[in-house]
Amino acid sequence: MFFIRAREELCLTFPLIILTLVTIRKYRMSENSKSTVFQFEVRYNHILNFSEISRRLLSPFVKLASSIKVDNQGSIEERLVLNFDEDNYLITVSWDRILIKVQGAIKNFTESNSIIQTPFLSILDRLMELEGFGNVQNILLAANYVKKFDCDKSKLVKWFSERALNKAVESVFPETTDVAVVVESKMKESEATVSFGPYFGSSELLKRPISLVSNVDLEDFDFSGVMLESKYFMKVSEVNFSTFVDIVKVNEENVQRVWKML
Amino acid sequence: MENAIVFKFSEGDINHLQEEAERTSNSDVSKSKNRETDSNFLKKEVEYSLEDSKEVLANVFSGRDRIYDEKWLLSENVQSRIVSVSDSEVTVDCLIDISNRLFQHRVFPRRLFDNVKKLDKGGFVLIKTKAKPGAIRIDVYPGNGIVNEKFFHLKDGWESLENEKLDEKLTQW
């Protein structure tokens, strides 16, 4: 990216190399990446009587939801899914974790009074007030991003390979049709993973482990470029809104480092 | 990147995410199933025991009017306490910043609160606002069980001044 910008500035000074700039622009990535969907999970000690108390606990929140689903009803692993179709998110509560899956730009949800605070953390607060609640164990943030890249789809893999892989890897197959890079970092209290590769259009979003909540915005993502999936796992003993804001910040930094590299 | 990325996460993360993906993609199928069974009440009784919540839950949401596919730029869920109620308007303390305990005094038309059965001073409501250029939408929900009442108990250290005689009349001036 720095190289591209440098050439642009040079071009302003020396119009004679405009032709070079045109060539570079052809492979230019858009400045902003879009996060398509993200999932934030809080895991805690198993609540053995969850199926007995879950409905009473969640009933006040049902009026906010557009539908509700009960899985493994009556069993120790009962799971309730509150769907908020109108706002493109869902909350799943079970005996060992609570998670929220949201479609939209993750940064918007770090603002005060976002759905992360109410109802997600409000439900968690009610869970934590239970007599049978042990401790929060860890949290996980997983997010998908896509970034537009103005290049012919047929040349996308080659472009990506040249940027992210060395020549030995490129030559494994005479004709490479898809590639991806997975980078992991495992520390004592946290783990981070970023996976990225060419993105061929919105249909790819439907096949990823973190699926979309709805197909409403699908046309907004119908372009080719680079797709990135990031995960950040952290051991914690308590969770509040600041924890979410912090983990999003760390995650965004990881993502930005990848975009810079490309 | 189709089928090319392999996650190596511990703690059963991927299985869990895959399950979520399947459930989301199958949600339309389950809704249509519910609609089919609604038409045959007798059959319904045979199929589901009294403990089964499937049909009950399906009916809970059947009467709601909603506009889907509407894109809003800003969405907030504000926990609030009713300060006063008049014939035409309701005044509430809106907790606009939970972390810093910042409140804003806001006045809304009374009609917005018609769905709140106990509209008393001191009662709690959740005010959901969504906005986009040229439009705003406000939904009001009864706050019982959703609003955390502790957020509205603002002592903030004033109790430490108790018995300091600060509330006594000054007589020595």
C-alpha cells in the first residue's frame, strides 16, 4: 500500500510516469474494508440447572425479539435462540455460553447503548446473578471482513499469491485456482488467528463458518477482492462493555496489519 | 478463498460456529413448518405434548407488524426510568452512557407509551431508537427484567457525607 501511495505522489510531480500509475491503479485495493458479520461469545462454567431457569430468565427479553427457538428442550444442554430479524442479529444462550451474532460493521457496536450492552450484556448480567453461576472462563470474537479489489477475477489468485506467498508455494500446482493464508498466534492467555485469501463474491459469505444472519445486505458485498476471517480468544474472569470494546480494538489492529501488508 | 481456509482453534469453536451456520440457514424452513401445522389444530395436539413450546412460541410473534429489509444507520437501546407522566407527554431519564452513568432528560409523546401497562413514575422502560437520514423510529418496551435498576441508584459516595452535619441550618453567620 505504501508503495502504491508513493508512486501516486511521484506521479503528481512527474506527469511523465502516468502510464505506470495507471498500471498500478488497476490492482489497487479500496481504502475501507467491510466487516460483514461477527460473533462475540462469553463462555462460563456449566450451569447444570439451566433448563429449569432459562425461560424465566429470558422471558423479559422475548418482547424485543422477532422469534425464539428452543433446542434440546428439557435436556441439560437446552439452548435458546432469540432472533432479532429486524436488526439482523441473534443471541444464543445455553448452559455453557452466551453468544451474539451480528451482521454489520463491528465498529458501530462499540458505541454506548449498542445491542452489545442491551440486551446481550443485560442477559449475561442476569445469568451472573444466578446462584448456580460459577465464573466466566473466556471470550471469543470472530469476524469476517471483505475488501474490494479492482482486478479481474481470473487474475485475483495470481495477484494474491504474488503478494502473500513465496514462489515455491506458488509453483505447487501448474494452475492454482484458490489459495489462503492462515496466521496464528498462541500466547498464555490469548490466541489470535487471521485467515485471508481471494474473495470472489457474495456467494462465498454463505459458505463460511460464521454464516450471515440474513441475506438482506448480500448485494452490498457482491464484488471481488480479499476476504479475511479473524478470531481472538482470551481468558478472562469478568466481562463488561469495556472488555468488548478492547477485544474489538485488538482484533481491528490485527486486521489492519494484514491489509497494510497487502 | 472458497473451502481453502482451515481454522485450528481449540475448545470446539468450529463445530459450534458450523452449528450456528446450519441453524441460520434452516430458520426459514422451520418457520414454514410452523405455519403448516397452525392449520390443523387436532393434529397439533397429537404431535406435541403440553410441555412442548414450539407452537406457543410461534403464536407469540404472529401478530407483530414489522418492516424487514429496512436499513438503519444508527441503533440504540436506551435503559430509562419514568420521571413524570402527563396527559400528553412522558418524561424519562435516559441512561445514555452506562459506563459513565450519564443520563439525559427526554420528553416523548404519551401515545408512544400506550403499550406499557404500568405507566407510573419510577417505572422502567427500554427505548429503542433507530435513525437514518430523514427518519427516526422509536420503540418503547416495558423495562421490567430488562432494565438494570442498579444503574439508576446513584449514591456515588454521597453516603460518606452522612452525619457530617452538612444539612443543618447555618446559625453562626
